Amino acid sequence: MRAFSEKSSGIITSLDLKKRHVQIGYWCLFALLAVISTICLFPPLWVFMSSFKDLKEFLTVPPTIIPRSFHPEKVIEVWKTLRFATYYRNTIVMAIGELIFCIFVNGLAGYVISRLRPKGASLYYKLVLWTMMLPASISMVPLFKLFIDFPWLHFSMLNTYVPMWLMAGANAFNVMLFKNFFDTIPDSYVEAARIDGCSDLGIFAKIIMPLSVPILIVVAIFSVNFSWEAFFWPYLVIRDKKLDTVAVQLFKMKSSGFSEDKYMIALLFSILPPALVFIFFQKYMIQGITMSGIKG
Amino acid sequence: MKPTRRIAVKPAAGAPRERTNRWLNAFTRNGKAWMIVLPSVLLFYFIMWRPIAEGVFLSFFKLENYQAAGFVGFQNYREVLSDTLFLGALKNTFGYVFWSLLISFLPPIIIAVALNEMVHLKGLFKFSIYFPVIVPTVAAALIWYFLYLPGDGGILNMLRHSIGLKNSEWLQNPILTIPLIITSMTWRGCGTSMVLYLAALQGVNQELYEASTIDGAGFFLKLRYITFPHLSPIILLLLVRQIVGIFQVMVEPMTMTGGGPNNASLSLNLQGYNYAFVYFQPERALALNVITFVILLGITVFYFRLDKKLSI
């Protein structure tokens, strides 16, 4: 157990903690956090544990929290019968496209605004930042119109993931993250490459990108998580069941009357991938939120 | 860090030819840079700016197949405002904001302050409290839908039994439905705000706390005079973000209740969605969304004026 004397942050100093009543207060806060943590973890844990119950146990009243029956084979069976492999594949295809658009379009915009600074770039940056302040709901119908019938060229993007890819390429937040990060790269690196005859795009690919790995990881994790949970636009744009993503399928299952035990397993499938990403990249994700929020 | 790329051009004031060269140089340099940023410009134009302008413009038209078919003035607005559901949806939306301020606003601040004090298990607590954030929105709404199941099969009803209470109708109770939806959203959204507050707390100069401890200040005095002033700008920012975000709530009621029972959880945006994609009256959806847009723009502008005053 760690000693109070190691305490280096917070309102209560290690000096305070020598007093008895401050210690009691500290453990009260500890208990509060323990309770809140339990509340936060209980629902996903409940889904996890319920996934292995059989239907009979599921329908018992009162419900059991800790399962009495254990059927891992059910999970595999539901994976096959509900065709989750297809939905996983679709979601991954959508996520990869979004990731490419997100990194290249927003990254290049950040690069030009931060480094090349052509005439009008600062005005452009301002216009981009404004879009973060504007409520998005007003664009719902016009965007749908755009996706079913693109102006002048008249083609439809229904039943493709292109709308979601395009939307990922117009992310003001990521432009800001990239721009702010590129600002911190020393000018001398870029100048040296330029004197060696490197082109603008060459500098982006060979100097800026390799130096931006931390921000790339943050943006990539957020982009992938965002795609995984994206529901509204895929739900509107994808009409073919074979192309559905995981989140959309989850929503549609509710109205098609699946038994609760199968539903639990579907929920498990939708939580598992982002949970694994979080467990492995926790540090980057929490760092990423911090980076973004303070400035936004 | 200004660009210093004019090495090649001699500073010859009088020579017109070299001046043209310099102009040409600058022109092509700007042009090249704009070529690189072109995909972003196009996407922002088509995805962000154009739809807003088009949304406002088309709200004054009758639509046929999403194409403008005849100017109707404020007709769509009149239809939306006289819809019997409008007042209810407006009231519910303010209800969502009210309950969210009551339920979701303080917990992340309290949790962040408490977490910042921890010497023991800090990492585990942070992990647990952030975990709901990574649960997809629809999945989170559905998990809570199952927890809130009425009847004897619901987990929360079972907990009520164990302390000797009768079954609750949960989401089916029109008075409870909004606060319960907000509770589930708080569960999911708390982690993000908590991390932001925590980052701000870590920016407080530790010597201030130490000095005031020596001066004999207790926990609450330090909280009031050191911690709170440091947090206030971010509290204001997150408050406005929360109001603007909750005002546009849609997916959660859509998933958990579908707007029911008896439209008790119908929000303005859900009504907009219904107009556009259930009743196929996109012009009404547009008019309704313009109304929401104006209300939210007002809140945002108010925030910026307040923020300017605060920073002075």
C-alpha cells in the first residue's frame, strides 16, 4: 500500500493527512469513488455475464446477476446465426475508409494552415473552426439530399459508405488537433528538407508525418472508435441489410423481436472491440481528450 | 515562426521584371498550397457550409423529392408551430436540459476533485469511470433499456424488491422517462468531462495548497478559493457544451423509448427526424431544425460574450 507521504497532488496535502479527521475524509472520498466505479462497470459486466446464461435462466424471476449456467457455445452460435462476421467486416470497411479520409484530408489541411500558410489560410481556418460551434441538426435533411442526389453530377451514394467517409474528411476538430501539433514541429527540419529539394507534399510525407506519430495515434483511435459507434448516418444511408454495420444492426434488432439472451450476446459483440482498444490504448485516449478539450 | 522562403528572389526595387517574377512566384506558391488543401475545402463546403445555407433556404419552400417546388414563405414554420406535438416536444427538450443540469453537471466535477486526491487505486478508478465512454451510444442506450425493464424481470426492479419496494414502471412512466434517459446518458458521458476537469485540476500550482495549509485553511476553504477559480472557465465551457448537446438529443430517446410513452420523451430533434424520415415531410423538418438552430445560436453567442467578460 502506498503511503500518504507520497501524495503530490490535490487539495489535501501530505501535511493535512497527518490529522485523523482528514484521513477519515480521505477514505470517505475513496469509498465514494469505489461506489461510482462499481456503478460504471456494472452494466457492461452484467452484459458480459448474462451472455453465457441459457434462456431458461434468463426468464427466471427474479433475474440472477451472477449466472448459474455457463454456455460459451451459445456465443459462437449467435455469432453465426446473426451473421455478425458480416457486420464486423462492414464496420471495419467503413472505419478504414473514414480513417484514411480523416488522416489525409484533415492532416493535409492542418499542414497547409500550419506550415504553407497561403493567402487566405487563416480565414479558412476560422471558417473551419466555426463549424464546431454550429449545431449539426440543421444539416440533416440537406445532407441526406446531397447523398441521394449529388448536385450537378446527379449520382446517389445510398448503400455505400462514401457519405461517412466524406463526413470524416470534414472534421474541424481533427484539423485543429493536427494544426496545433504541426505548429510545434521546429521550422529548421522543414527548411532543411526544402533546401534538399523536397516538395511540399514530400515534406508532409517524409518530415511532418513521421514526427507526428503521437497525434496520429490519438486521431486514429478516436476515428476508429467513432466509426464503430456511428449509428445515425449509416442507419439512414445503408438500406441493404447485407451492408449494415454493428451499431445499426443492434438498433434494428430491437424492433425485430429477438429474445433477450441473444440480445445480450449482440451487445457483447458491439462492446468488445472498443473495450479491447481502450484496455490497450487507455493512456493515448485519455491524453487525446485532454489535448482536445482544453483548447476547444 | 514566419516562413522564410524568399531566398531566391533578389530585393530589386526598381526592376519591373523581377517584381513580376516575385508576384508570379507568390502566386504559384499560394496556388500550390491551395491545391493541397483543396479536398478539405471541397468537403467542408459540401458537408458543412452548404447544407446549413441550403437548410435555411429550403425551409421557405415546398419540397418535392427534396427539390424546391414553389416558395411558400413562412408556411412550413406555421405548420410546425401549430402542430399539437410541437409544444410538447419543446417542453420535453427543455425538460432534458433541466434534468441534465440537475443530474449530469456536478458528478464529473466531484469525481475529478476526489480522484485528484487519491493515492490509492487512482488508475483503476479512472479506468472504471472512463469505461462507459467507449460503449457505443446505441449499445449504452439498449443496456439501460434492459436494466430499466418494467415487471419482475428487470434488474432494477429486482434491486427494488431486495429493499422491500414494489415494481416501478421505469421508462413507461411519463414523469420518470426523461430523467431516466438522462441518467443513462450521464453514465456514458461522465467520463469525458471528468478527464477534462482532472486535466485542469492538475494544472493548479501545488504550492498554493501547501502554503494555504500552513496558513491553516481547511479542505472546503481551499476548494472554494483555489480550486474553484481555477476550474471556472472550463466549467462554463462544458456547461454550454452540455446545454447545446442535450438540446439536440435524439438517438437515446429514439433507441430507448421511440419518443414514448405517449410522446413524453419526444425531443425537438427526434420530432425533426420523424418529420423527415417517418412522415416524409422534410420541409417541416427543415423549419423545425431552423428553429432549434436559432435557439442554440443564441446560447452560443451568449456564451462567447460571457467568456469575453470572464477573461477580462
